[in-house]
Amino acid sequence: MELAVLTERYGREREVPGVYLWDPLKEGLEAAVKSLLTLYDQVLLILSKPPLGTHTPLAEHLVRENPRRLLLYPTPLFGPGLEALAERAGELAKSLDVPALLQELERTEREGRLYLASASPEHLRALGWLPPAGGMVLGLGFWALFALEGEALRLPPLPVPEGRLPGVLAGLWGGQYPGRRVRVHLAMGDVPQTWRKELPERLQASLRLERGRVVAPGEDLRGRLGPKTLVGFAYPL
């Protein structure tokens, strides 16, 4: 049976082979699913869970209507984490059966590490992620660093001086995957220009990097997390 992978458009990125990108600003989810079901035997939907994903309730309804042909993989990953998961699914959809494919997605999610760094206090405060004095700390040249643990970001965040953040991220990922081939996906908003060179260089030095990708955050993610945001997801092969 031929399987298509469908996920939400997560940034201003190139098309990923084997993955269909759905833009909720241009098309309804039901219409996107129905168009693919005319071409493929099954469709695998990979969507972010709340609070940063808002479409899983509708997706669950669509699966109940078509349980044999429509599959849903809801994930706490978002932004580049969602991108990495969808890319992995598209890569393996033709070589693995559905149970084995879902097992690999679970492994990628479980062994991967997502970090969010932000210096947008208003947006963090609106999400309930910033301690009372957090805005003052960010105003002194710090960024709030969050780690995704299980279903949610660990609170409170770690305050990291702006100039140290690329090294801290590279060190965290490097310590988690010694000797393993790793892929890294990054979404960089309005970050210091020096990070765009320094962070890839530090990742190359700290990891056995098989591949890395950098995109700009999509408008939805940028609107929720704020302009001064960096989201990164790394996972071992």
C-alpha cells in the first residue's frame, strides 16, 4: 500500500521529498486530506499537539471518519522538531511497513532533544512560561533556554547570557550523542547575526553531524513565540 505523509508547513523551507506540506492559511485540513486520499492508499498525518499545535482535534475527527486509510501521529514536537519527524517519515515511507515506520518515529521523538531559546518576554509571559522576574533578566542580555521533556517544556527556563548560547546548545547536544551520527534542524528568528555562523561551527565541532538544516520560523510559530526565538531539534540515527 502506498502511503503519503502530510504535515503542517512549519517554516519558510524548501519542499521535503516524500512529504506534503499543508498550509492552514490557504487550505482546510479536510480538503488537504481528501485530495491525497484520491492519490494514495493511506495518509499519515503528523501534527503538533497543543499548546503550539491547534489542529489535532480536527485530525482525530477525520481519522474516526476514515480509520482504515487515515493515520494520525500527534507529537509534542514543534517547528524544526516537527520538520525532522516528517522528513524522517517521508524518507522511510516506501521502505517500511506502517508499524515499523511508527516505531521509528517514536524512537526519533524519544531520543531526540528539542531546545527553545527566546528573548521575547511578552510572548513567553502570554504562554505562562516566564517567571515573575523573567522579563527583567531577559532585559539584561540573557535568553531563556527551555528543554522539551516528555509532553511539555521544563519550567522555569535556564537564563543564558546571549554570547554563550551557541556554545551551550552545542555542548548540550554534544554531550547527549557521543560518537553517534546526528541530524540537527534549526529555526532561527531575529537572533544575533554572529550566531548564524558560530552555532553551525560549534555543532560541527561537537557532533558527528550527518546533516543540518536552518530555516526561518513560520509566521504562526513566530507569532506565538515572538521574533527573538531559536528552536533546535537534534536526533541520532
